[in-house]
Amino acid sequence: MFDENELKKEMYKSYLELLENAEEDLLTECSEKKPPLVGEIRIFNIDPPFYLLVSKRIKEDLYEVIPFTEFWNLVSNSKISLLIRVKKYRLTLSPLPFTYYFSGELLTKYSCVITTVEGSVVETVREYVGKVTLLDFDEVSVDFLRKESGRIGKFFVASIFNSFEEEDY
């Protein structure tokens, strides 16, 4: 029999090794550029990749996005969890418990659409993110979430600054 906590720790160790060996600064452009639409799940082709759901259009070139991870077992718990399966790519993804704001230009240029989900799924994900907190996760999961937040946060900051630069004040 396997110990679920040990399995989670091993998965986290694998994730850390992946980050250590990654060339994370190598962000590649998407070959099929499409402007973002609410309901799309997109992939950022960095090493390791991350996924996000376009959950809401804030203004013309600014979107609320919810990040997802392939390391779903690192963010699952007995209280609350949510999984989305993308059959076409044999992926199982889980949302991370935060939202970001990305520019449409960044999404168009650097993220590729992998699937589109219905509006009801978008609302379910938004509700999940609205009610789950870091207190719902164990120490390994919180460490993972902090790492992912740092990785994704770089794009968030760039998008926000870009958005302010485009405003006429």
C-alpha cells in the first residue's frame, strides 16, 4: 500500500527537479496566434508549461485568468478539489486558488488554445477559486502554490504595467 503524503512529497520533489533543470526564461511564441476568448484553456510554452483559463474580460485588452496545473495531486485535498480533463491531450488539470490579469496581447502572442469549456464550467472554476484558501492545503501544497504563483506572477506584473502604459492619464 502507498502513503498518499509520501506520494505527494515525491511528486513535489519531481516538480522541483523539473524547475531546477528548466530554461524558464525561454518563452516561445504560439504558432497559431488567436485573440483570447472567455472559456478558453490556454498553454504557455515555457519550461515547464503552465495552463490558464480565460475566465473574464475586464476591458478591451485585459483579461482575468485562472492558472491551472498538471500537478493536480499537489493541489488536491480531502475537503475540496476540482479537476478538468482535456481528452484531446490526455491532460488532467486542476485550478490554482488565485486569479491574475493578463493582457490580450500577451495571451495572443504567447499562449495557445488547447480547448474551450462552457460558461457553466468557467463559473464553477471561478466559484472554486473564490472559496478555497491556502488554509485548505497542507504544507507541501502551499510550497507548490507559492512556487507556481511566483512563476506566473512575472507575467501578471508585465501585463499590468503594459496595461497602465496604454492608458491615457
